[in-house]
Amino acid sequence: MKQIAFTVSTLLLLLFGCKKDTTREIDSSYHPDINPVNFSNSTTISNPYFPALPGKKYIYEGQTDEGLERVEEQRLVETKTIMGITCIVVNDKEYANGKLIEDTRDWYAQDNDGNLWYFGETVDNYNANGTLLDHGGSWEAGIDGAQPGIIMPANPQTGLRYREEYYFGHAEDEAEITNTGITETILLGTFNNCVKTKNWTVLEPDDLENKIYAPGVGLIKEINIPDKFEVTLISIL
């Protein structure tokens, strides 16, 4: 994999913008420098650990405490401009026991150094009877103080910590690279040179996850750490 260095601004946000906000005040130190000049080819995703392949549908399944979870993820042909950056749109549909419970559109863009940024999402949450519940979880970078985060760095290194998103009180996911170069076997096969992350949010401190990403594929497994539930990639259509 081509190793791409972080920009100075990205290093600063990783060093100073990722501390947990124990006082529950807005973390004003987290303010990444987002300049459209640094996103000149933002919809061409070359980051091997989050390729967002056009035309492919990723299917994930796993047993959780709420029953069988199924997630269908697919990059759409549409784009969305946020903070002057053209973002790709990835649609996620989440099902519980065969019923649609969440339908989201996530917005991503890659900078010129190969870091993949997350600019927000629009969310439709559904009741068990199929009616629309609400849009809880929606946020957009640049609106109401929300800031984008890095969903996958260009050069993931063990110990690297970063915010994946920052909308105070609503979306505060963080991640740390815990392992690189690992081998992971799932039903689809064995994947080498994988990256493993630890994921958490101060909003739900007991909700801890590990995620495993394979080069050329992307996310292949999510593990709920407290309950040991696993949701795994089962097919790519």
C-alpha cells in the first residue's frame, strides 16, 4: 500500500482534538482545517481500507441481543456538497429480524493525502410496524457547530486516535488503531494485512466496539466488546 503522510493540520487535530470532553463542554480545540483545495479529487476513493466500491452492495449479518441484524451498504451514484467539498453518498439499510429499522445516507470524501473524511448523515428511523419514527442521529458538518472527522486515515498506525465525527451531544464517535497487519478469517475467506480499531463514544461509554478492515474490501467485521456480538460481512453483490 502506498504510504501517504498526514497534513500538518490533520496531525494537529489528532494530537489536540481527540481528548475526551470530561466536562461535557464543547471541545473548541477540535476544529479541523477543511479546505476544498485539499479535496481536489474527493469522490475518487483510493484508501484501501474504505474503498466504497461503486456498484457493489455489501451485506453484513450477525446475531445480537435484539435478534438477527442485517445491514446492506451500497454507494450511490449521487453526490452531496458539504463545506465546499463534493462527497460520495453511501446508503446503509439496517434490519432487525427482517424489519427495516434504519435507513441512512452517509457522506464521505477523500482528501489529497488519502485520508477518508466523514461529513455526516441523514437518518430515517422506523417503528416496528414500518412507519417512520424520527430522524434522530442526523447531522451535517458545518451546520450548528458540527465538524467532520476521519473515518479511515491514509496511513493507519497502531496507537493513532482520532475523531470520526463531532456534533456535540449528538455524534461524538472516536476511534483508535489497535492493530495493523493482522489476519482475519470469516466465511468469505481469509484476509491479510487487516487493520483493527477500537471504537467508542462518550455519549454511550458502555458501548464499545472493535472493527476490522481488510485492504481492497473495507469493513469485514464489527464486534460488540461487552456482549461479544459479531456482525460480519457475508457477501458482496
